[in-house]
Amino acid sequence: MARIAQEIRRAYAACAAALVSGRADLDAVDALGLSVEMPVFTVGQTAELAGMHPQTLRQYDRLGLIVPQRTEGGARRYTLRDLDRLAQAQRMSQDEGINLAGIAHILSLQEENRQLRRQIRHLRRVAEGDSVFEADMDGEVVEVRQSRLYHVRRRNRARQMRIQPLLITAGRE
């Protein structure tokens, strides 16, 4: 696993603290350009940030609730996404009395929603750009970039549509 620079590590730690305290969410971290999937935190760091005992983290791993990535040596490494899930699991368990099976299901649905929101943001960016979607030979939806010539012709057609009524009206006078 590659080592990351100290200032980047501090940025991840600050984001982790904001996630755990509820001042930020994963979408905000994504917007900052930090990877929510980068394995940065050790068991001790994660336990300290999440305010729980390291043994609880190991138990969650055994149960499959929060499964960290592993180094080549087998050490657990947690991501910002894992920390967010831990903080949510702790709140649901302590504040709302939800059991671990319910928490696992809720967290799974939340992650699915987050991924869908990311796809929607991507599609909106694409829609604002110069591409369209078409079906390929297999019926799969594919993105097709439009040429500059297409945009020039489209602009000219739009301009002609605005000018034609003016010419017709001028001819009647």
C-alpha cells in the first residue's frame, strides 16, 4: 500500500472527524475530490475517531457489517466510507435501538442511494456538455460525443427558426 503525504493524511483525518460528528457527508467529501474508498486509517485511529473500542471494530468485521480493506501483511485499513458507516451504525444502535441486521440493511440501502446520486450528477454533467445517449447494436445505452459541426448546424437552425417569422412578418407589411 502506498504511503500518502502528511498533509493529505491530515485532510483525510479532518474529513473523518467531520463525518463522525455529522458536520459532513460522503457527497461533500466526494465534492472535495478526496477518495472515500482510499484505505487510510488503522484500527486504532478508526476506533479513536469513531469513539469506540478497537474490539468493536474487529467484531463488526467478523459480522460483515463494516469490512475494512487489508494490507499485504493482513492489517486492517479503514476508509472514510467505513468511518461514516461506523458513525451511522453507532447512532442507529445507541439512539434508535436498531439491531445489527437492521443496521446492515439500512447502510446497504444508503450506499446504493449514494451511488445513484453520483450517477445522476455524472449524467447531469454529461447532459450539460456535448454528448447524447443512444442504443448500440446490443441495445445497451452508450454515450456518444457530438461533433462541433453538429453544434454549429444546430445553432444555425435555431437562428433560422427565430429569423423566419421575422421575414414572413416583414413581407406582409
